Amino acid sequence: MREPNDAELVSAASHGNREAYASLVRRHASRVYAVCLAMLHDPDDSQDAAQDVLIKGLEKIHSLRDGNQFAMWITRIAQNHCRDHWRTQKRRDELLHKHSQETSVASESSTPDLSDALARLPDKYRLPLMLYYFDGQSIDNLAKALDISRAGVGSRLARARHALRRLLEKSHG
């Protein structure tokens, strides 16, 4: 008995056959992991990313028009996911670096750390700030989650940064 090809497995998976998708995962998981490792350079992050990619593939399998293109399609999902992960990590690192530079001058005095200052922000500012910078959520996702406009998200982020800066400056004397 011959093994089904990717197109047959994609068709079955698109119609709810989870075993068909499991076969695709067994067939392509090492490729997805390799792409993630090549882009993220960290085995643990790459394993997590590969799992996320394969779950996203299951959720979006119905959108794949040509099942013969599954390998390319899942690889593209992996690349995009890793780029997003990298951008999120870069934003976090930049924010933390900027904060450490701003607070290193006043480190001798008793100052609250970033988490103390964040805790003092009103919820309507703290939540979008945390989700945007620390969870990597997009403006569009925040607008949907908070049920406000994109401009409203931008405004809250700007006000949150300003309030956070004031709290940190105030604590530095």
C-alpha cells in the first residue's frame, strides 16, 4: 500500500481528518524546526516556534489551494513566524536597553524598577503598553482586543510611554 502524497493528506486534513494532518507533521516537522533554528539560533525558542507554526498550519490548512505546495507553504509560515518572533524580541531588548540606560545614571538613589512604575500606571495605559512591548501584539490586534480604534491604541501607547517616563523621572529625583 502506497503512502498518500501531500496533496491527498492536505485534502483529508482540510476536511477534518486530524490523522492526515499528523502525517503531514511527521513528514515536515524536521524541516519546520530547521527553518526556525536557522532563523532564531536558539534550540528552545526554535522548538516552541516550530510547534506554533505547525498549530497555525492546522488552523489554516483549509486556505491552502494546492496541497502539493504544503512544504513550501508551511516553510513560509515558519519564516514569517520567526521574523515576527525576532521583531518582538528586538523591541523588548530595545525597550529594556533604553530603560537600563535611562535608569543607570540614577541607580545610586532608591528608585522603583520598571515593574513598580508599570504597576502604578492606570490599567487603560498599562495593558496596551504591556501587550505591545512585552507580548509583541500588533496595533490591529490591540484595537480588536480593547475594542477601540487603531488611533485610540496609538494614543494610549503614547500616553502610557509619557506617564511611564514621568513616573521614572519623578522617582529619580
